[in-house]
Amino acid sequence: MSVIELILLLLVAGILGVVSQRITGIQAGGLVMSIILGAVGAWLGKQISVWLDIHDPIHLSIGSTRFPLLCAILGCAIVTTAVGLMQWHARRRKAEKKK
């Protein structure tokens, strides 16, 4: 994998993370968190498409890396929701301790 391919994958992961945060309405963090959410969500989406044998009509290929775009967005939304729930739970516990 070349440096250009890595930069493009990180850019796509960041965009996927931002899109998933907009879809779910959860603000999970900044740019780095969006890239992490996008990367993990894209991996999860690819695994979901393999497990359920879903053939996504829209694929994105960067170098040798190829993943289904719609399933990647679904995976990102799942990961973003999970992170949002964890953040909500942590804030709630912190507020209860202050009482």
C-alpha cells in the first residue's frame, strides 16, 4: 500500500465517519474520532456484507482495498450509535456521582 492510498483511505474513513454522525445525530468527537469511526465502521460493514451475503451495488476501490460503500455506511452508523450510547452512559454515571 502506498502513502497516497493510505491517505485516500483515511480521507474516505473520515468522510464515512462524518456521514454516519450526521445520519445518527450523534456527535462522537472531532476529526480523529470520525476517521476511527469510519475505519471501524467500514470494516464492520464489509464483514456484515460477507456474513449476510449482501451484494452492494456500489463498491469503492482504493488500490487493492475494495469495500461495499452502502454497507460501510451502515457499519459506521452502527459503530457511531454504539459509541454515542457509551458516551451517554458515561455522562449519566458521572452526573449521578456528583449528586
